[in-house]
Amino acid sequence: MLSLPREGFTIDFVAKLVRCTILNPAITILLAIGSYFSSSNLNWNHRSDALGLYIYYLTAFSLLLHLTDFLNTRYNNNWTTDPGWDWNNEIVVITGGSSGIGAHLAQNLHSRNPNTKVIIIDYVPLTWEPLEGAYTKYYQCDLSNSSQIRLICEQIRAEVGHPTVLVNNAGICRGATVCDGSYADVEATMRTNLIAPFLLVKEFGPEMVRRNHGHIINISSMSAFLPPAKVADYAATKAGLIALHEVSLRYICMAVLCTVLYS
């Protein structure tokens, strides 16, 4: 059932509405069949013939879009399927999940299945209330500190298990020029936004590869392509995440998905 999204009436909603109606192959194929038999049994005029031709074009276009969606889905899933996904047993690690995108992701996961184990790694305590009965664990960690990352990862494996989904979402931005930014600000940004994701993939990736089951999601940004003023260090880290994603695609097993998203 198509419903208005929380963002309201947007161009995305209009596009989705069009795809579900006049560009829906299930509808256009029926229209094409009806047009064919009608033109065969009735003496149509020139205008009716043109309408039938438009219906055939619309049907072909909708089928092409449907085929494109299918191929995109298969490509994004490495041309394979993983029947092992069981959201009652999956362990999802989200960095920076105390607020923002990470918090919304955690809440959405639990709204779909409260049995999914959601692990939040963040320096800031949770700013949201976990769903009653949902499995949520919070680990405080300074992601700019590699020693803390190692200890937290060992603790997660011992207390919860090996994560099957890793969402590298945490990121900070100090907002200073290259000349004005302090050493501490630059190092904190680089370590939190780029080095931490590398280390977390190093910690949790091998078990995903061994089991040929998992998903690594890196949250990048459009600033990786068009850096705004005073965020050169932040933009550099987001570009680095894209490079990490490209390398992961080459070396991770086929059923272990790697996805980069742009905030």
C-alpha cells in the first residue's frame, strides 16, 4: 500500500507513484493485450491506432525499467543470494548510533524485528529510548582511540557474538580551514571518521568472510566529491571511506555485501 512518507509530498513520492501505476509492468502489459485484441476486433481510426502505439511504447519502457531494477538488485548483491539471513539472530553494530542517522537506523531495525541484536558504539550516551523488549546494548568508546576500539570489539564478541552487520556511521566535523585547524582537531577527525572504520572492518570482517555471511555499510558524504569550505579534513575522510569500500568489494566474499551510502 503506497502511503505518503514522513517527509511529505516530494518528487521521490511522485516518482514512486508513477512507477506503481502507469509504469507498472503488470498494468501496462494488460493494457497492451487489451489494445491488441481491441484493434484486431474493432475498426479503429488513426487516433486509436496512435493510442495503441503509445501503450506499446509505455509497456516496453516499463519492462525495461523493471529489468534495470532487477539487474541493479542482482549487481548490488554480487549476483548471489544469501538464504542465511535470520533477523532473529543477526548482530548489527552501529557506530555513532546515539543520535542522528545511526539512531534512526537502530530504531527502524527494532521496529521491524525487536529480536535483532543492535549494538551501539558511541562516545555520547543514547539520546533515545530503546523499544521495550528490544535487544539493544550500548558501549561507550572513543573511536579516535585505537586501543579502546580493540577492547570494545573483544568485549562485543565475548558478550554478544560475532557481528554480521557493521555500519560505519560515526563521524565528526570541526569546521576549520587547513591553516586554522588544530593538530588535535585534524587527528580526531581522521581517526574517528576514517581510521576507526578501517579497524572495525579489520576486527569484524574476517569472521564474515569465514562464514560468507555479512554486510558492511560505510556512511560517506557528498562532500567527498564537492568539499564545502572549512571541512577539508572531513571531506578527505569521506573520500577515504569510498576507497575503503572499493577495496572491500574486491576482497570480501561474494555473499558478504559492501555498501557505501551518502548523507
